[in-house]
Amino acid sequence: MTAVRHLLARAGQALLDDGRDLTPAELAELAGLPDAAVPSLAALAHEVRLARLGPTVELEGILSAKTGGCPEDCHFCAQSARFETPVRATPPLDLDQLLRAARQTAALGASEFCIVMALRGPSERIVDRVLEAAGLIRAETGLQVAASLGILAPGQARRLAEGGVHRYNHNLETARSFFPRVVSAHTWQERFDTCLRVREAGMELCSGVLLGMGESPAQRVELLGQLRELGPAEVPVNFLDPRPGTPLAERPLVGPLEAIRWIALFRLALPGVILRYAGGREITLRELQAMGLTAGINALIIGNYLTTLGRPPEEDLRMLDDLRMPIGALSGPL
Ligand code: SF4
């Protein structure tokens, strides 16, 4: 264990004392620590989170405002029209439905509400509708409004920013080197370019990952480097919840302790970001869900996900109360 202690001490010194980012080689070494060292890795990640961002946890509600029927072929996604999944395409929700969901989100103490649509990218009409909804939601609930509408043209990113959408979600999902294994209808570069556009337009970038699709530890470290290039304010961490009918339906789940290891590594690699628990956490982490919040996580999606059910919000609120972690708004990167 002397070698483990040495590696952790060096990482702690870099992040907490010297203000230096860990190198890819250091992250790869930490990724290879034995299982027995994962709680110590988590403890270091927690210390870094508290030092950089304090104990506050940000809550966000997400709403699928247009579900299913997507022309793209992301192998993990039940909303692709190319796979035989139980998800049926439904028309976009109307303004009343969006407002009702936003009110429910605000009542839970959340500060963020994200409007999500299953699209390759939005038409101008969709952008108009989202801007109209964003204005009403902000005025009525005080929630900050985020959007996730797929690949954006440059003018669209500007319109959303000027219309008051403060954060835009577009996930890199996985490393550039692994992406062609799971998506062929668009390229990793198209995703990266949309993320750059979001930043150029002045919105906060939320760019998440999906772990457990068959990528190697080295590819996860590669992904961390690519996220660093983008400088996101927020990184939602999803774990694959293999959906029936998708090409990844038979993949095994990430193990709970392995999930904690990677949450901690994401915090150590991206010390100032809002690191959000997202889809797949309940079935992946099971009894270790609270441990993620002492391993670097400082934000939650509360309530249901896009096509899967989350656990009841009351359970998450109790978990935060038990951990003595206050709920509030965050903005990054810090
Ligand atoms: S992940 Fe998004 S772009 Fe890909 S199939 Fe699903 S909804 Fe479409």
C-alpha cells in the first residue's frame, strides 16, 4: 500500500497545494489502483470537491419535450427510430405541459430545468418554441433554463444564448477513438464542434459522458483530456442502462465500486466542474449512491430521466439531508 499512498499523496499535493492539473499519465496510474484503494481515491476526490466548490449540491429536473423517433443511430439510445425499442415517438409537448413540469421541478428546490428533445438538431421553429417556453418558465418559476436539442448551427447557438438559455447540454458521450463503434450517423467531431459553438455563443456548456459501452480505461482517460479541451461548466455522468432492442442491450452494467472509481477520477481530472449524477445511477450504484456524493459528485438530476424512471425525489432529498449537503445553485468551471 506504500505505492498507493504515494500516488494519492502526489495527486493531493498537485491539486490541493500546487494548483496543478493531473497529467494523463497520473490519471492512468490512479485508474489502475486496486479496488481496496477506491475509498481512499474517493476521499481525495471529496476533499478536492469541497476545496473547490464547497458542500452545495445543485438539483436539476429534465423533461423530455420530444421523445423517440430520432433519425440518429446512437447504439445506447432507446429513442432512435432505427431500433425496435419499446419507446414510441410522441409529438412535442405544448407550453402548458412544459410549464407544469417546470413548476413541479421548482417545488422540489431545484434551480435548473432542462428541456430535452430527441433530434439530430433543431429547426428554427423548434428554437422559437424553446425560447418562448424558456421566457415563461423563468418568469413564472425563477428556474434557470437549459436546453438539449442536438447539433446546433452557429446562428442557433447565438439565438438560444440571446434568448436567455443559460446552459446547453450536448454530450461527448465517449472518447473520439471509441465513438465510431457506437454511432455512425454523425461524427464525434460534429459533437465537439457544437460544444465549441455553445461556448462561443456565451452559454455555459454542459457536456456529459456515458460510461460502460465497452470503452477501455485508457479511452476514459482520453475522454477526460477531450473534455478538458472544451472547458465545460457541467459534466453529467451517465452509466449505461442497457435498453431492450438497442445494439447495447446485452452489455453488462458497470460495477458499483468501478463506478465510484471513475466518479472520483472525473472529479480529480476536472476539479472545478459541476459533476452531475445522471442516468443509470440507481441500477449501477445501488447501495453506493450516497458514496458518489463523497467521491466528487455535486449535482443531481432529480426525478425521472428521459426514458427511464429515477427513484422518488424524496429519497434523494433525504440522502442530501443525511449527508448534511445543502441544496443550491452552482456555476462552473471555477
Ligand atoms: S442519443 Fe440523441 S441523437 Fe442519439 S439517437 Fe438518442 S436522441 Fe437521437
